[in-house]
Amino acid sequence: MAIETVDAESVGMSSERIGWARDLVANHVAGGRSPSAVAVVQRRGEVVLAEAFGVRGPHGEPLDIDDVWPIASAGKPITAAAVMSLVEEGRVGITQPVVDHLPELNGPQDDEVLLHHLFTHSAGWESAQRTHRIEEVLRSGAITPPPPGRDFITHLFLSLALDPIRVAAPGVEMQYDNGPYELLAEIVRRETGGTLDAAMRERIFEPLGMTRSACIVGDEVRPHLVTRSEGLPFGPGGPVVFEGELWESSDSGAAAVHTSATDLARFGQMILNGGVLDGMRVLAPSTVTSMVTNQIPGVPAMFGDQIIPESSWGYGFTVVQEQRFAYFGGGLVPLGSALHPGAGGVSYWIDFANEIVGVFFEVITEIDEFLIPVSGIGHRFQDVITGAVLE
């Protein structure tokens, strides 16, 4: 599938520098640092770069611009958008106690946890990702079989989320984790009476024309899935695998979204436009503002083994602040931009100052113990694109 692009100069960017960005990705793949990568960049709603490099999977089929990737945690803003659509209808409240919807959440101070704390990872619970609690539960065999109608991944994440370990009072610190977004997804399921996948399709994907997007992957999407070779991070045979039947049938709100780079660019453009795309209003401008504004100023965070003096998180997105982190986000991307990475090489960002939406997916070949994409070039790609703005 070919995507029509415009001359970069027509939207105030340098064609030469856009070429640098393209060459950066092409050389990254040609040099063997990644078998697969795709990039989509839009400025002022016009596409200036849309190209795929490498292969769809280990069998060597050429990668297409519209092929479908598991985007892991980068799907959390889409989960947030689904919840926000219910907020707009008055069916849930951001400052409402979570126990109003999930009464089985009954640990110490859990009755003080608001949806605000779930959105911003500030409920005061220990991160099961940081402590590797998920792996411990799987090794111990303590996880029960999922109930009828629930997939294993969602059951695992939700079981841990409903039995959190408290390390601080709500609102005192941030610990990034899957659990809060699994609880948000469960609230969507209970409020709508269906799956999160169905809610996303009805409220986000279909209105935005995101035809290659789903949590629960259907037959129409499956032939277009990007897969990894055995031995690569998140590929077959590893401790965490982001492909196969378990993930393709998952309704997880934390990490189950599958989408194409072109579809995710449409979601990002909707956010940049204040909730509307191609004349279709999906979210109110005030809702989008709340999603991309730091809602926890002054709150410290734990990321891996780092203590971050001040976190910066909105209702779904991380918001670029003064402090930068290795490999995550370009250093030239302006403060106040919104982004959300996903494990395995997924990144996208929304640069309000420069009116840019950028999507960059690659298959990562090297990570560290905290899943940091050591081999990734997403941050460098963002810098080249940002530096291509001339006006």
C-alpha cells in the first residue's frame, strides 16, 4: 500500500532533512540493527514521510506501511480515550473513587483511589513490572484459570491489579504499571456491558477510520501482523512474547492494542486537532487537553531503579518535561509534547508546538533488564524530524 505524501517545503519542513530521517531508518535496517521498521510523519495534517523498511516476519515477506503491530503499552492512551468518552457521557467520573465500580478492590486506602490516580499511575501501589511480580506469579503457578469469557492475559493482569501491594498513600508518588490501565479497562467493560475491544471499535477506531486496529485480532487483520524471529526480544521462546494466540485474543487495557502506523497516526492527529478528525468529533477539546496536560505536578516517580524528582503524566499520555530519559523520546521534541512508548520498539509523539504527529515502529534486537530499547533509534528519529522544521 502506498501513502501519498506532500513536498515537505509545502508545510514548512526541509525535504533534505526528511531524507536524513528516511536514511537513518533505512541504514538501521540495512545494517542489521533491526529487521523491520516503519515511519509515518505528518505536519499540519499532511503526510511528509510514510515508508516501511525490511520484512513483516521471519519468513521474509516485505513489510508494508499498513501492516499491523502489537504496540504494547503505547495502547494505553487509546484505553484512556475510551474511558474519557464515558466521562463525557457522565457515566464515570475522574474524581470518583474506583471502588464505586470495582468494590472487590478492598486493600488499605484503596477506597481513596480515584480514577485520576489510575490514569496517572499514582494510586500508591507497587509496580508489578518493576518488581517482576508477574513473572513470580507465573513461575509459582498461583494464577487461577481465567473465568469463562475472559482471556488469560487480561485475567493475569487484572488479578494482580485487584490485589495490589501498597507502598504509599494515593497521590504521593507515581509508579508506572500495567495494573491501573487494566482496572480502567475493566470499568469500561462493566459500564458498557461488553469487551474493551468492542468499546474501542465503536468509540475510537470506527469513527477515526482506523481499519487495521483491534485488541482482539480478527481474521481480516491476522495476515498483516508483524512477527519476530525466535531469540529476539518479545519473540518466540522468550520470557515475554508479544505475539501468538494469547495476545491476539487479549482484551487487555494495558497492552493488547494491535494497530498500523498509519492508523496510529490518525489517532495522534485527532489528539493534535483537539478531538476531531475529518469532521468527526471523537472527544471534546477539554477532554484532549486533560489527556495531554501534566496532572500530577510535583509528584515524584519510580522508573526502574531510578527515583525521578518530578513525574509528568496526563490522563493517558506522558508529557515531555525538562528531565529526559535514556532512549525514550527525542531531546529536541518541545516541552509539553505528548507521547507514549511501547515495549518492543514502538514510539509515537504529538508535537503541539510544531504541529507534528510522528509514528515510528521497529523490531528491537537488544533490551536491558527494564525492557529499555538499547538498540532502538526512535529517539534519534524524533530529533531529526523535529530538526526538519523550518518555520
